Amino acid sequence: MMDTSKVPWVKTETAADYIWRHTRNPLIRAHAADVQQAIAACRMADNPVDAAAALAGLLIAVHECTGSSWLRANSDDPDVARFTMLLESATESTFADGIPDVGDLDELLATVLWAAHGPQPTAP
């Protein structure tokens, strides 16, 4: 049995899978599938150049899945602000401070996806 605690991108993959399975909007479903494909590319990257390109693709896929308007509307959230800064550094040719820690980044991307498309709290 595989130890899922050591598999990269498990939290982000879980969030994207939830979105893909539960959203009714076909565009959001397609974006969630794009996130899953970007995760696969990250896992397959076998050198630093490919890893940086795959990570940039993952950040862009998460951006597309959450949506620019949602990110702007929630820009006061610290996780959203941090994600937006990472996204901006990904649009450059390299990450300014190197590639972030995968575990930390997995947590951040999953948090942003859950906040944008996770289950809504039930009213009391």
C-alpha cells in the first residue's frame, strides 16, 4: 500500500476531485480536471526546468478553477493574497525565491480551492 502522506499534491488533488465530482457548472468541472492534469505533470517532472514549468501550469490551473473575480473579491484573505503573489512569480521565467516547498504549496492550493468551491456551511 502506498503511503499517501509522501505523495505530492494529495490535498490539492483531493480538493480538485471534490470540485470535479460535485460542481454542476461544466466550465468549473473542466477547470478542476485541468488542475488534476497539472498535478500529474508536476509528479512526472524529472528535472528542475520541467518542475518549474509544471508548477507554473498548476498555479495557472488553480487560478482558472477559482476564477479571477473570486480571487479579487477575496484578496483580503491571507491565503488568497499569498496564492496571488505566487501566481505572479510563476508568470515570470523563474520563481524569484526558488520553487516553494511542495507540502506548503499543496496546503495553500488546496485551501484556496476549498474556499472557492468547497461545501457551503449549512444554515443553523
